[in-house]
Amino acid sequence: LFYDALGDARTLKGWLGDQLRESRALLSALGAAQERRAESVDAAVERRMAGVNAELAALRRRVEELEAPPRHANGDPYTFPPADAAGPSRMRAEPPRRLSSPAGGWGDPRDRDREWERRADQDASPQMGRREPGEREREREYMERERDRERDRDRDGRRNSVVMAAPEEEEEDDEGPARTA
């Protein structure tokens, strides 16, 4: 009986050794296949991104080409918008932009317009005291023009543009372009 158990143990040990060798071979084959797959994925990503990277490099070169003349002409670093023209007195104050809100942001542009009017009323009323009879109507017309301009910028995709002229200068320019011969 002892010799039968010893023979069975040797047979089992041999079988377990064979299973261990097979599992190690499968593990190494799986590792090699995984490396090949990772290399092929990396190569595919590089091929697809090559066009994008080339376009980015071309755009960076173009930006450098366009920024070089103003840098050399000014003799100092070029910034856009220029630092001297971007003073607070020449820029139109833009309404604050929210990234998100619990309700999902500004759903309707009319809600945004109402919010702007509400804020304008709150900001102006304690400082202004009593208003002249036509002042409220002029302010409403101005806000309406600003909303129209904002909608146009939204439609054209130029949401963050800055208006550099004061409102009085803009009204004078509305008469039409000056013609030169």
C-alpha cells in the first residue's frame, strides 16, 4: 500500500510539473502577444496623430511668423490685446460667465437677458438715486443693442470678443462708413 501511494505521488508530481511548464509557456506567450498588441496600438495612434501633430506644428510656425513683425517693430514682447490699449476705461464690461449651475446653466437666452437687466438695475439704483424721465428708456435701448451684439457674436462664434470703443463713439460710426476717393 505504501509503494502504491508513493507511485501515485510521483505521477501526480510529474503531472503538476507538466501543468506548471504549460502555464509558464502560456503566460510568456500571452505577455509577448500583449506587447505586440501595445506596439501595434501605439503605431496606429502615432499614424493617426501624425497629421494632427504636423498641423499643430504648422500652426505654431504660422503664429510665430505672424507675431514676429509686431515683436520686432515694438522692440518689446508682443501681447494680444496690446497692454496699453487694454486699459479698463476703454473696455466694455462683460457680464460674468458661469461655468455651470445646479439647474444646468443658462437654458434660455431670455433668462440671461433678464439676469443682466436685474443686475444692471441693482448696480445702478443705489448709486443713481432718482433718474431723469428718458434715462431709463435710453438705458434699456443700450442694453438691447448690447444683447443684439452679444447674440451676433454668439452666432458668429466670437463669444469672447472685446468691444474697444465707447458707446458714444459707436453711435457716431452708425451713420455709415466714410468714403475716400
